[in-house]
Amino acid sequence: MTTQELFRIIVDGGYLLAVILFIVGLKGLTSPKSAVRGNIIGALGMLTALLCAGVDAFVQLQPADTSAVGAPTITLWLGGTLVVGLAAGAILAVKIDFKEMPQLVGLLNGFGGIASVLVAAATLLIVTTMGENETVVSALATALTGIIGGVTFTGSLIASGKLKGVVSDKPLRYGGEQVVKSVVVIALLSLALFFVLDISGVERNFLFWILVGGSAVLGLLLTLPIGGADMPIVIALLNSYSGLAAAATGFVLMPPNTVLIVGGSLVGASGIILTKLMCKAMNRSLANVLFGGMGAVVEAANEDEVYEGKIKQTAADEVASLLKIARRVVVVPGYGMAVGRAVTPVRQLYEALETEGCTVEFGIHPVAGRMPGHMNVLLAEESIPYDKLVEMDRINGSFSNTDVVLVIGANDVVNPVARESGTPISGMPILDVDQAATVIVVKRSLSPGFAGIPNPLFAADNTLMFFSDAKAAMEEVLQAYKEV
């Protein structure tokens, strides 16, 4: 057995191990109790895949004439890029605050897309300069990688920018936008056909980059018309796109890379499943998401009509008194709780209530926050028991038997106008908090949520508004509760 054959066996075995770790890790992510372990297993799978890819590249790049490119040079390049990537990931993991995690996820989706494009471009350059034979499957995969990767890259940048606030979260709509998108899609498919069949007369590397550029424009056209309220769906969808781009890249490489194909397929499939779940949670169709028809501007009621003369303000002492006599309390967290860093006093209040015999649960809407599972992870990190995090479908039937609902930084997910027609959130399932005896809303002001519409819940007879920063409000309530 030659050294290269031995390395081939090691690499293939490592790729198989990486795939197994990916599958086991993904399985672990299906439950909050095993999510941390699943994440670690998945990360080990990725490290295994990277190391195997490095060995694979070393073997393939090592020429017979070692005077051309020596082993130390190849090792330096491969090892250096691995170290830089690992260091960048470690720094991001440590430095990024959790409330910024949705923006980071959006950027990572974009990185995945552009990485796939660059790998496909490098492989195409090798093919065209060295005159190697390219199969129809490889050519088709290269074209698909360029399209999906380009859309993913620019779409993810816009999504991340909307979440960060550097790009307006308002939908950018214009007349004939669907026609424009359709024309761009048809043009890209035509270019892809010319590329695969090599009948355009244009140099193939140049044609590939035209395809990528057009796809980048399409990514902008698809994402800019989407409002901030729909970002959780967009994040899930772009995550799927990044996986599909990686899977297509696996077919571009020669020989095809199994771990890229399988790993990318897992990400693509899980992303699509999550997207459909998010669509259901927001009453959106998948076709509506794919064609960027979300976030349409619909004329809403005037805030003065909804709120004037109907808002009842409260303070920490009154909230504490209500909580003191309550037997059942439901906390509904939203993005405002994450931004306000209020999760620690919320956990301390939960513990104080439970100590005195009050039943406390957390009502979790699937799209509360700015990405799927945002609130679940935030509360779990604060060591709040998993069985206290109750999903919308399970908890909605119990609000009529709830003494106090504490809404902290949430808006659209508790807005009762979703039950009416003709609004931006019509038909969206919501948490039925208005059925509780008393609703206390902790919010800085009456400003609307991502949907940009007033919330009649704030003016309801059984609602009290506590206008304050989320952390300061919860600390005041906790202190007052201890003194009652």
C-alpha cells in the first residue's frame, strides 16, 4: 500500500466520522436538554472535516517534483488558514453579545455563501487553465453554486444590516418589483444554461462572475422588500441557502467531496424545515417568502385612535402587589428583554414567586426575538428550567386561568389585531395574553413593533403599562416584591 493510498483511507474514514458527528449533533439540537451537547458534537464534526480536508488537499497538491511546491509551503498555507479561521471564530464567540447573535448568524450565512462561490471559482480556474475535462454535473453544480452563493451573500448582508439597524427594517417596495425579479431570474437561468453548455462564446471564468454578480443583485432584490418583522423567516431561509450552496460545491470539486455534499444537504434540509415552521408561526406561505412578498405596507389605524385616553400606567409597587396575590403568572419575553439585559432580574423574580408557591411559566412565541429559538436560548442560559419554557400552542389554552401575564419587551406576538383582516399581521398566530385577568406590559414607550402598527392590547381594560427600561423595571419590581 502506497502512502497516498493510506492517506486516502484515513481521509475517507475521517469524512465518514464527520458526517456521523453532524447527524448526531443535529439530532441533539432537537431538544433543549441535549442542545449544548449536540452543538459540541457538531463542532467536533466540523473540526474533523476541516482537518481531513487539509490532509486531502496536502496529498492532492503535493507534486511529484517537490522542488516546485514543497511540503513545508503547502503545510504553512493550509495550517495558517486553519489557525486564522479558528481564531476568528473563537473571538466572535467570546466578544459577540447574545443579543447580537441574530446579526452574527446572518453574517455567517453570508460567509458560507461567498465561501462556496470562491471554491467553485478556484476549481473552475483550475479546469480552464489546465484543460481538464469537466462533466455536465460539475458544470451544473458550478452554475448553481454561483447563483445560490451570490443570493445568499448579499441577502445575508441585508438581513444582518436590517437586524443591526444599519439598513432600514422597513420594506422597500416599488411598482413592478415582481416583474423585475422575474426578469432577473430568467436572465440568470439563461446565463446558467449558456455556462453549462458552453455555447455563449464568452470566456467561462468571466461568464461565471457575471452569473455571480447577477445573483448578488437578485439577493438584494429579494431581501430589501422584506420587513423587519419577517427577519426570523429570512434568517432560516438564508441558512438553508448557505447549506445548498455548500452541497452544490461538493459536486464542483474533483473528485466530489462527500462531506460537503452531505453536510450541506443537512443544513439545507433543516433550514427549509425550520423555514416552513416559521412560516406557519407567522401565517406566511413559503412561496410568499421565496418571492420576497412579505412585509407589504398596509394602512393601519392611527395611534391616537387606539391609545388616546385609554392607557393606564402602573409602577413597581402596584405590579409587586398584583404578583403577591397571584397564584399563576405567565411571563412573555420579547426582543426588548434581550436588548434591555433584563433576563437576570426576570429569573430572580421567577425564583421569588415560585418560592412563595406561585406557578410561573414562560410563554414562548416561535418568532419572539430576531431569530428562531432566540428566547429559548436566552432563558436557558440563565438556568431557567426547560419545562418552564412553554410553546405558544401549549400555553394559549391556559391564559384564561392566569392571574397575571407579564409581557416584557414583546409587541407583535401579542397584538390582537392579528385576529382581524387587512393588517400586516392578519392571521399570524399570537399569544392570547389578553384573555388573562391582568396584563402588565413592560415597555419603554408606545412605539410599534417590527410590523409598524399600534397594539390595542396596550389600551385594553385589563392592561397596565409599565413604561421603563426592561432591566430597571424588573429590578424595581423584584425589590418591591421582596418588601411587600
